[in-house]
Amino acid sequence: MDRHLSGPQLARLVAIAPGARPYYRVLAQAVRSLILDGRLPVGMRVPAERHLAEALGVSRTTVTAAYDRLREQGYLESRQGAGSWTALPDAASMGTDNPWIASGDDGLLPLHAAAPLAISSLPAAIAFASEHYPRYALGMGYDPVGIAPLRQAIAARYTARGLATRPEQILVTTGAQQAIHLVGKALLSRGDPIMLESPTYPHTVDLARLRGARIAGVGVSDEGWHLDLLTEALRQSGARLAYVIPDFQNPTGHLMDDATRAGLVRAARRSGTTVIADETWRELAIDEVPDTAPLAAFDTDGRVISIGSASKLWWGGLRIGWIRTTAAMVRRLAVLRAAVDIASPLFEQLVVTRLFEDIEEARAERRRTHGASRAALVAALGTHMPDWRFIVPKGGGSLWVRLEGPSATSLTDAASCHGVRLAPGPLFGVDGTLEGRLRLPFTQPPQVLVEAVSRIAEARVKGAHGARPARSLTPAL
């Protein structure tokens, strides 16, 4: 028997707040939430666009745009002349509502990403790159391992931090994410175990699934890492690869102490594990913190591969990253990356080369700006959500909040209808858990964060309180 909804019936179910904008996105989000919550069964025929438009009092074009969006996401299936039915997307589909691929022009406050605005020294660095760019026209214009001046600057930074490094140990990549994927492609095969922190950087979970690896999760608690749990996870899983974020861990903000770093590397040596140390947040201390050594400083046999990025310190739009490893591994990874992009853009490499010259000034500026934003976010949460719990990190870019009340996914859905895009806890879990957590970045200006928290509070009261958890949005790739 054909099950269907009339226009007025669906209009009553979506219950869109007056003035919600953009309306077609809010409508699509509301229908999607109904499907995920089970209130709108899969296989239910939805009303024709014209009928729903009449019931909602909006244009047919608006409803058409909402239905198109749901079809793109996999929540509607249509057959010409027969209508449209509710559906669930394929588990391997990311969908256009995934926070990591969200449109930048949707008008929502971007609290789904922890990328910072540009540093004040960026225009001068761009001018420097423009001035020096023409001299590279006499050559090929690209180098698979990165231009020499940038590799020298990166190597010098590691050396200054107490880890002697030569330029030939550096491979410049198109962002830290490419760096992670290159290492995974080189060292991880189908069926290999990989140890991941939980919570962790979501795209590393993507990598593990794309490579067909077996994930061994190890929890990062409110107190940070427990060395015995790290050691046992390596021993019991036989992990071929391990991925950790020792410096202002994303999303918790924890800083690993030297004793734990040394113990982790010793355990990796015993288990034969290669460790990826993601240091993209390394330079973002806000408060006084211990002067910890790079994880690779405890390495004696080349098993720690360090990854860094320009995007967190200087600007999210600078898609330049790097790998520090052995010279032999650099050559191997350069061959692998040739199948992707051969080399990173020359202009951006020149910009980052210049930015390295004033790195301490950049760090000081971030301490001021992130410190002010962190204070504003903490104060706003204290005013609007005093029951939420979190530990204020001494650096990094986000708070890892423990919620009271709605699930993180339900709150994320509600917040989008109030103009804020969020990243719920399950995105950072290795198995779709962490529904009681939410990452809130403090990389936006204070006034943006205060406004965002006010809208989240309104969404929590009007749209999320008492809602049961929806299915995780974590891509199963």
C-alpha cells in the first residue's frame, strides 16, 4: 500500500520558525531531521512541490530547491511522473550537509571549523611573494619536494625547537591533510591496524576507512592521555601506524607532557609501529605552558613522522603543509604524491617562506586574538549555558564541551535553523560515539562567538530540548 503525506500534514511536521533563512535550506534540514529521528518513515511519499508550497505559503521554487537538496544528500528518491519518497543516504555518501564541505556563502556563522582569519602580516608576505615570483619563471616552476627556501625555513624551525633537521628531511605538501594521506598511502594497507585517538581529527578516520585499515581507538580523557592505555593499545592491536596530536590536541586542547611522549615512542619501538605526530596546533599556545619537545626528539630509528601546517598559525586559506621524516622517506613520498598534484603551488610556498621570518610576532598576535576570543566564548557559555562543562585549554583553537540535554547532532540540526553551523561530537569519534560532546572553536572574533552562543542557546530551547539522538553524520568512508 502506498504511504503518503499531504501538503498540510508535512507542513505541520516541519514547524519552521518564522523568519528562518535561507528558507529552502531550513526546510530541507527539517525534513532530514524528521527522517533521521524516525518521525518520517523511509519509503513515505512526500507531497508534490506545488502542494507543499501552498501549505507552507512559499513559492514553488523554494520547495523545489529544498527537494533538490534532499535528493543530493540522499534523503529523497524521485521517479519522473511518480513522485518522491523519503530515503536514507548510502553510508559512503558524505552529503552536502557534512560540515567539512559546507558552502561558505550560506550565511551561517561558521563554528563548524577551527580555521583562523588571516594574520596581519599576510599582506606583506603576499607582496614579497609577488616580487620574487617572476624569478622562478626561468625554471620549471615546481619542485616535487618543495622550494628550497621554504624547506630551509621549516628545517630551521625544527632545529630551533631542539630537533636537528636538514632541509632534505622536509617534504612540502598541499596542506596537512595531504601529508596525512601520503603517509597513510605509503605505510597502510588493507587490513592493517591503525591506532587513533578518540576523539581525533575526522579526516584521519576517513583515511583509515579509505585504506581499509582496522581502527584501534584509544580514549583521550578530560585529563589527557594515559600512557598505560596508549601502550596497551599499541601492543594489543599490533598497530602498523599510529596517529596522535600531542600539541593542543584537536578537539580537546590537551598538551602531552614529555614523559608521555617519551613513553609513547618507546612503546611504538617495541611494537614496531610508525607514529604520525600531527603538530598543526604546535605554535598556538595562549597561556604559559611547559616547553615540550617535539615527539620526534625521542625517536632513535626514524619511526616518528612529524606533520605541520601553515593554516592554523597564519591563515586557513594557506593550504601549505609539510612532513618531517627521513630523507629516504621524503623521496618515497614525493614519488607517491606525483600521482596527485606533483607539487604544491609556488606562490603560496613563497608566502609561507616570508611568514616564517616573523613567526614569533605571529605567535604573539595569535595569543592576543585567540586569548580574547577564548575569554569571550567562555563568558558567553557561562551566561547562556552554565550547565555545560569543559576544561579551558591553554592553547589550540577550541573548547571540547560536555553537553547537558539534547544530543550534539540534534542540537547541530537546530542550530543550523538559527544561523549557526556546528560540528557535533560524533564527527570526532572513531566509532560514531560522543553524542554528548560538541567542539566549539574560538578562532573567530569575539563578537561572532558571542552572537553564535546566543543563537545556540535559542536553538537549544526552541528546537533541541528533549530530542532523541539522531544518526551520526560521520562519513563511513
